[in-house]
Amino acid sequence: MLRGRSIVLRPITGADLEPLHQQIIDIEARGPWYPMPRTSLTRFTEAFQESGFWSTEEGIFLIVDDQDRLLGTADWTKLNGDVPDVEIGYRIFARSDWGKGIASEALNLLRGFLFDTSQINRLRLTIHVDNQASRRVAEKCGFRCEATSREAWYHKGKWHDVNVFVVTRSEAEALRARQE
């Protein structure tokens, strides 16, 4: 469990599966940036039973408040190939929780956890070019836009451009030193 000022990142439990799945498949709550998943509750549960959504290659934390209310998710996946980058992501479910610093706090906690517990050198975010709120979160947490991947994300019947934001270990260490 990772404790922040106002949130906690914690592993998923069996009791979380149904409410989490409902949030994941809620089309309205997905907003314009997240493609619709194609995972039934049965497959979602099977995947959880196999790994608990946790391995050395990937993982998912729930973002919860101090009453254990489900706010969102923060996740990571090692990328394929020789580049030792780790793709990370975050999502705050309820629009009423947007703009409160929850995503920034979760991203900072996840960034610290991943650099502290693994031998990676770069974390990356993929953000839709029009998602200004997510871009601000990335920049606030020390990520810099490194590239634009053209027509890389399929959503709502068409291909979209995305920006790739990166923070390196040395940049994260410098941020941590300034914050202490």
C-alpha cells in the first residue's frame, strides 16, 4: 500500500472486482479519451484469479480515499523489445473527482514506487493530443513530451494522434530532492 496526503494506492482484492469492472465498462465515465474495453466480468475475474493483476511485468493499483472509496486506477506495463521503458497510466472515474489533484498524487506515488522497486530508467505516458487535463498532470509530475505518435490510438471509429511523455530516473530523483 502506498499512502499519499489524500489518497492511497492499494492492490485490488476480490471484493473490488465487480465495482471496478462496472467503472471500467461505464461508457459515459470513460469520456473521450479511453477506448472501450472488451472484457466481460467473467474474463476480468479469471484474469484476477490468475495473477491478482500483479506481476514483475505489469500491475494495477486502485486509487482510494481514506474511507476506501474507489476513485480510480494507476497501472504500469513493461514495454516489449529492448527498450526498458515502462508505460504507466491513471484514470479517475467520477467527473466530480477530476481537477482535485488526485491523478497528480497517484502518478507521483506510482512514479516513486516504480523507480524505487525496479531497475528501470524511463517511465512513459501516452496521452491523446487533445487531453489537456492529462497533459497538465504529466507535466506537473515531471514528465516531458518527447514525441507525437501519429494515428496510434483507435477510438470511436477513427485513429487518433497521441503524445508520448517521459520522465527518466535522474529527472525523478531531482524532483524528489527538490520536494524534500
